[in-house]
Amino acid sequence: MWTPVTLIAVLVCLLTLRFLNQLWAHRNYPPGPLRLPIIGGAWRILINFSQDSFMKLAKQYGNVYTLWAGNLPVVVLSGFEAVKEGVINHSEYFNERPVTPFFKALANETGIMFSNGYTWKQQRKFGLVTMRKLGLGKKSIEYQIQEEASQLVDAFANTKGQPFDPTLLITNSVTNVICFLNFGQRFSIGDEDFLKLRNALFQILQSTATLFHFLYDTFPWLMKHLPGPHKKVLENRDHVASFVSKEIEKHKVHQSLHEPQDFIDYYLLQMMKSKRDPNSTYNEENLINSVIDLFTAGTESTTTTLLWGLLLMTNYRDIQGKVQKEIDDILGSSQSFSYQDQKKLPYTNAVIHEIQRYQYILLFGVPRQCSKEVNMFGFCIPKGATVIADLRSVLLDPNQWKTPHMFNPNHFLDQHGHFVEREAFLPFGAGARVCLGEQLARIELFIFFVRLLRAFTFQPPEGVKKIQEKVVVRMTTPPCPYKVCAIPRSNGS
């Protein structure tokens, strides 16, 4: 007769055999932290977790290592050579996204960021083509960015040189650029629906790469029935989707078939053209999630970079002064300038690039999935393996940067002061999954940064010698909230 003790012993034996069988099945994976039952190797990064946790593991296990997230083996590529070999030299094999329970619940394998196969190819191609039509690299979207930058300068001026937290003002301006791109309109800072949208997007991003994200992917069948932050994340996702759906319905009523004005207009037009195509992936679910993807990728990243930019300019007053002198000397008193003027401002361009390098705004690159078995540096990365390109390790690689842990614009300047492109500058990723909004982000960063530095000198509050460069560690890595003084310049525009 089976006793409770016997049943428990048999269960333990079965679980142990299953665990050992999994270890044997994945024996060819690169080395990594000891894998424990249930939690895998995550214990190594959950202890004293920081921005540098992944790079510390690379020092111990090499630039290609395996980190078990519960039952999911994740291959991490660290440093420029490993990342280049994976996502650039083998780009065609690292162009899929892993379908994890958490991301499936958020996006259901639709949109641009988390779709795969034909759906991804069609949605991404449409996104690239449409953003070009909307003026990416041309003056139409740049005009709107200039308008938002002007509004931001006015908002900063209203602080009258007193200490203030720039987070909300910058977030509103950057989010409105994406609103114009998607919806063809901007929203006022006090618009209730706009505030809810912005806060919901923030909450979604804040939940990624957290303990509850890990638990959801490890125990999806259990977490679906338990309360916690993951429930709030899905509620926020539904709120954003509802907001986008309402905008889509408005566009249907006032549809501009002959003169599409924004992303939704172009998408609805494409849906109509593709009605008879049985292979078409143009539908409202993909439209909603494509819009959400553009918001997710286009708001937090640019906002965080600008926040780091102001903080670093405040702390490095000599560099701030050199930027302002170059802007004054080249642009003079002229009110107008364009993104093309970056070629005339090599030092300013170098500083913007160095901000992105020195304070990379993501914890790591968005995960990918290997579509075919790949051999790298003597290791076999099996088909279906989840792969993370640690882009922070690339931007701090001592083999690529003279002073990787110092804020040094000379990384992007030659001996004559000319701007120099660097192969290891990969804040937007690389390969087939390179960030769709890279060009938009570059234009925004340049215009916002130049307008602000032209109009103000940034100083720490009275009694503060230097703002602490502390990081909030989540999927994005913004600075801890800080206050700064924007002192109007006599020649600022």
C-alpha cells in the first residue's frame, strides 16, 4: 500500500530524474552559474542585482555563457566581439523573438517587436516604409520635433532658474512626438487621457525584467491565478490598447485615404488594399500592437537619454561650456537649425553619442531566439535557444574604448576634432532586429539637446556640488530622480 511518505519519495525521485534529464539534454550549452531546481541560475543575479551583474558573470564564465532563468536557458553574449559574431555576422539566425508566457500575454505575438516569421517581416517592412513616408529624415516630422522642443524650452523657462525635476516635462514632450507620429496630433500636458496613457506605458516598462516577470515566465499556470504586479501590468496593457482602439475608430470616421496623415491612416489604407490577400497580416490587432511598440520604443528610451544628458552636463560644466561655445559659434543668433547641422557640430555630436555610450539606457538588449544551430567560439548554441546581446557590455568594452568607465566625448573625435563613427557604438542594437526608431531617436536627441543647451546653462541646486549619478535598475535604467536649475542664457533662443 502506498503511504504518503512513499508517494513523496517517488515524486522527489521523478522530479530529480526530470531535472537531470534536462541537464543532460542541454549539456552542449555554454558554461554558466550552477543551475538549481526551479530558480535555475537566476540566484547569481538576484543577489545584489545591479547594472553590472551580467558583465560580472562574463568575467567568470567568458563572453558566451548560459544563465538559466528557471527552466529557460538563456545564452548571453557579452562584449563587442561576441555580440558582433552573434547579431551581426549571424544576423539571419538571431532574428526571432522568444515566445515567453509574459510577452505572449502582453503582445500575443503581434505587432513589430514581439512577432516572428512572416508577420514580423511584413509588419516591420510596413513600419520602416511608413515612417519614411511620414518624413523620417525629412522636414515634416522634424518640424514637429522642433515645435515640441520649443514648448519644452518655454516650460523650462517658467521654472525661473529654481530647482526642478525635469522628468515630467521631458516625458510629455517626447511622448507627444510619438503621438503626432501615430495619431497626427499632440495632447496638452493636463489632458487626462494623455496622462493615463503615459502612466500606463511607464508601468508596463517598469514591470519588465523584474522578479514578477521571472515568476510569470517560470510558473505561468500559477501566476495567472495569483494577485500581484503582473496583474496590474496586463491591466495597463489593456488600457493602452483601449486608448489606441478609440483613436483607430476616430480615424475610420475621418479617414484620409487620399492624403494619409499619420501611422494609423497609412495602416488602415494598407488594410483596405490587402483585403483580398489571404496571406495578409494587416489587421487591427497588429495595428494596435505596432502602435504600442512605437510608443514603448520611442518614449522611454529618448526620455531617459535626455535625463542623463542634462545630469551629465550639470556635472561636467567644462563639457557643457564647450558644447555651448560650438553651438554659438556655428549657429550664431539664427533661430532655425536642422538635424543636418549635426555635421557642423562635431563636438556636440560627440557629446550626444558619449551620453548614450556612458549611460546606456537599457539593462540589456531585447531577447532574441536562435532560429538555427550556430557554433560560436567553440560553443554550440542550439536552435530555439533564447539569446541576449548584452549591449551595455559592448558600450563599456575595454578593448573598444580608451576610458570605458569615464564620460569622455573624445571617444568620438579624432586628433583634429572631427567626429568619428565607432563600430562598437550599438545602443540601438544591430542586425535584422535593429531598433526601428533609431533615426527618429537620433533626430529627437539632437534637436532637444541643442535647443536646451542653447537656451540654458544647467547647474545643480544651491549647496549641491554634484548630482549623484545613481541608477534606477529595471529594464530601462534612468537616473534616480534629481533636481536641476536651468539658468537662461543671454544669447539663448
